[in-house]
Amino acid sequence: MWQNLLMSDIPDIDIDEQAVAEEDAKLDKPGMYKVLLHNDDFTTMEFVVFVLNHVFLRTPAEAVTIMLKVHNEGVGVAGTYPLEIAKMKADKAMNMARAREFPFLCTVEEE
């Protein structure tokens, strides 16, 4: 039966049209958001370094540098992430602070 099939019976598929359709179907990269740490008069520098090490996975040297920026300039960037991850990390850091009765504030801002 398939022997009777002629080349003219096969639909002409334009490869370029398929490539364009596939390219149009690609998803955009998610927007990135900065997690900002804000200075206050009560949260200890040691705690900020601890949070940067354990929540934001910063090296000890990076953590100290960011903590000093927060201390001296009032705000510092802990990291940049997709929105859901940024919110989760900010919430985790603030929950850790609340458990230790620090008024530590983290906010999330679009990059």
C-alpha cells in the first residue's frame, strides 16, 4: 500500500517555519530581584554575617564585606535571584532574626 504513495502526496514541510514557531514558543527568562539587607541599631554584625553565610551562601569574606556595606551605607545587596527564591530567602532571614528578637529587615526589589 505504501508503494503507491507518490512524492507529490507527501506534505511539503518548511523547516524554516518550524524553527520560527519553536523559537516563538520559548519562554522569557524570569525577572531577577535583589534581596536588600537594611541596617538597624539592634541587630548584631555577627548575626548579619551568619545570615549571609547560611541563607545567602556567601563566603565569610563576602559576608563581612556585605555586612560592612549595610553598616556603613544603611543597605546592602545579599544576592540576586528569581522572585520566588528572593522572597523565600528574605523571609527565612527575617524569621531567623525574629526568633532571636532582632528587628532585622530584608526587602526584595526588582533588579
